[in-house]
Amino acid sequence: MPILPPRICSCGKVVASGERCACQIARDRERKARFDRTRPNARRRGYSREWEKARASFLIAHPMCRYCPAPSNVVDHIKPHRGNMTVFWNKANWQPLCTPCHSSIKQSRERRT
């Protein structure tokens, strides 16, 4: 497998192939922090004590991840609710996932739509 040569970042530093420059990491961190300041906290998005109870009972009823044979520990909304509480509480819209599948497979599928 061929090895790609290093590249020059927009800041002028030489960066190894497949690596990210420190300036890119800092820029991403700042962008995410700006987004988080505008985003409501978890409780305001609907993740209350009621949600914790419903989530726990759902995970007991659905102990395995939908995508792999691992135990599930995340209740995921199949269709993102985007603040719509009717969609949020619709149990037909819930699926059990393990953390790795939720963080990789599910997120990449959401980005495509």
C-alpha cells in the first residue's frame, strides 16, 4: 500500500499524511464550543427524569444492539426528533444501540440524510 507524502496545512506547517494539524483541531474545538453555547441543555431537549425511567424500561425489554450482538446501552431516536416532543416520546421511533454503533454507524447514516 503506497504511503502518501506529508502535506502543508493552511497555517504553513508540514503535517504527516492522515494526521491533523494542531490549528485544525483547535478550529474544530472552537466551532463545537460555539454550537454548544447555542444548544439547549439536555433537560430542555426532553431528557428528564421521565425519559430516564422510560429509557431504562426500554433497555430492559430490548437488551441487544440493533446493529451488532453487543448489549445495548443507548436508546436512539430512529428519526431525529429535533425538539418535537411527539416524535421524541413515540416508542416506535426508538431503537436499542450500543455506544460504538450509536457513535459511528448511526451518526454517519444521519449525516447522509
